[in-house]
Amino acid sequence: MNQPLRMTKQRAAVAEVLDASDEFRSAQQLHELLRDRGDTVGLATVYRTLQALADGGDVDVLRTDDGEALYRRCARAEHHHHLVCRSCGRAVEIDGPTVEAWAAEVGASQGFSDIEHTIELWGTCAQCRANVTKSS
Amino acid sequence: MNQPLRMTKQRAAVAEVLDASDEFRSAQQLHELLRDRGDTVGLATVYRTLQALADGGDVDVLRTDDGEALYRRCARAEHHHHLVCRSCGRAVEIDGPTVEAWAAEVGASQGFSDIEHTIELWGTCAQCRANVTKSS
DNA sequence: ACAGCTTTGACTTTCATTCTCAACAAGGTC
DNA sequence: GACCTTGTTGAGAATGAAAGTCAAAGCTGT
Ligand SMILES: [Zn+2]
Ligand SMILES: [Zn+2]
Ligand SMILES: [Zn+2]
Ligand SMILES: [Zn+2]
């Protein structure tokens, strides 16, 4: 079986920046944040840690329009989806009981098995909208 | 205003392979298919054409789990979603009136504007399931 | 301290996608 | 058809996210 991960200071640091932000962030952004905080963590380590956290279901991952991965530690561990601000990354966790059922049903009715679904909502949060308005 | 696109033999070729396949395919796969058919189209051109078709809403684009873009020319032009076989790319177009309403509503209720949604279902199609079973 | 792990990080490598730019082809005009 | 103007092509270089390499450094139990 796979050993439990050792808690090293860099893994702790990555976890901390994740906890500290409400927004979805890319691996590179997190790497920058760490640098700014004074913690020097190699980029490769950030990627590895994020990967591990994602595999363990401890962080949620989603992909931007152009394929970049964004990570965020969510409040709840149960299955849920997100409403993400496309300009700042701020996110709200959302449930969709109806949607869940719909997805499973549609999948099965078409003869597909091992159904999974990708459901994310994108928008502009109130704060970002205000900023855009102001600067125009 | 933007001129209409010129119809070149390479754009026609890309459109043809797209029309010929029911499955979601990557730019590289399409490039291979073209090569196999004898049409020599530069990879860059395949990407450019796909980009243009996507911008014009003539092909649907989605991203695999690891961020690669997949393209497919769908039967209908109206907004819809897909149930895609994660092993062969075969896809079924699906509607979700309920889901559409749900997405818009959730977005608005959280103070977000310009709501868009990403909804895709993944599974293993009957055919691929049969193949796996056979070879095990 | 020691041995036997795991983890790190600077660097290299991979791989999809985009860019550059000179040669080329479409469409319109006479 | 000959010709011009302008969009298009493609080989190769460039980009950028993500994963791999491997020697040095860090833990953990004895
Ligand atoms: Zn925002
Ligand atoms: Zn769900
Ligand atoms: Zn299949
Ligand atoms: Zn929809």
C-alpha cells in the first residue's frame, strides 16, 4: 500500500497558501505567492504537491478555457461544483442535486457506463464588475 | 468588418475529416487523418482552421482531463452538451433544459453576471466496454 | 550516529499550441 | 488570361504548462 505522505515544510507551505485564498489559482500563481511570503519552494514541488492533494481529493481542480489547471481548497469535501469568477478566480461552492440525478440518468440511458460529469459555472463577480465599470 | 474566409483546399479538407467522424478528435489526430487520406495540410493550418471554426460556432470544443482540446462538428448548431466516451471519443449530443435554467439561476443568485456554463458527461460507451472485457 | 527510505529543486524534457515570415493561392478586375 | 491585392499556407522556431531526472538533503526508526 502507499505510505502516508510526510509532512514537510514545503508541503505545509503549499497547503497554507491554498487555505489562505478563496480563489482558484494556478500552480504558477501559487509558486509566486509562496515566493512573496518568503517560503522558497521549487516549482516542481508545487506541481507535485498539488497533484498529490488533488489525487487525495483534498483540493478541487478545474481547467480554464485554455487548458490551464486551477486549484482551490474547498470548505467541504463532498462532491460539489463551482461558480467561478473568470477574472479574479473567486469561487462559490454549489450543489445541484437535480443535476446530479440528471447526469447519471442521461449517461445510463445512452448505454454508457462509469459516468462522470464536469459542471462548472463561470461569471463575473460583483466586485470585478464594479472595477471594470469604474475604470471605463 | 471581417471578410468572409476564403475557401481553400486545406480548409475544405479539414472540414471534411470533421464531417466524416462522429467522435471528438484532437487537432493532432485530425492532422494524422488528413495525412492518411493523402491531403497534406500543415499542422499549424489545422490548428488555425479549427480555431476559426470554433470561433464561428461551427465546431464544438471540449477539453480532456489533462487539458487537451477536442473538436467535433455537431449535427445541430443550437446550444447543447455532450456525453463523450473517454476512450474512443464517440459522443452523443444532449439537451438539459432544466440544467440550463438551474445554471442561470444559481449564477444570478450569487451576484455574478455574464454567466456561462461548462457541462460535459464522460463515460465508457458500450462498444469500448465490450472491447475491454474481451481483452482481459 | 547509521542505514534506508522519501523528498527536494535546479535543470532537462515533453508535448500541445502559437508565432514568424517568406512563398503562395483566391478572388476580383480589366 | 494576365495582374494585382490580400488572405492563407507551412516549415521551423518559440512558448508555456506540466512532468521527468538525479544527486544532494531530510526524515525515521534502530
Ligand atoms: Zn471577480
Ligand atoms: Zn456533480
Ligand atoms: Zn468508446
Ligand atoms: Zn447548456
